[in-house]
Amino acid sequence: MSHHQEEDKSYDSYFYIIGLLAGLFVGAIVNQGFVWIPVGAVLGLLTAVLFIKLAVRGRGQSEA
């Protein structure tokens, strides 16, 4: 038995923040009006959700 306890930290919020900021940035770069900024934010959040569901969740199972 090991005395070292691993903390089960969740980094999901970091992925959501990065996705949101990247989406806002891309929406602002599109330069078609202010409507695209929130659209970019939503698409960035959806991308973060897909990334977490497909890439990040499977990684912890393979390390066991």
C-alpha cells in the first residue's frame, strides 16, 4: 500500500475556458459583425465538450 494519495483533479473547466476564449477570438476575427462573437463562443464550447468526451476521458483508462 502506498502512502501517496493521488488527487483526482478535474481539468474540464480549463478546457471549457480555452474553448470559450478561442471561440470568442475566432468570432471576432471573422469580422462579419458582432453576431459572430457569441456564435464563435458557442462553437468553441461545443468543441471543448467534444474534445473532453472523445480524447480526454479515454486517456485515464489506458493509464491504469
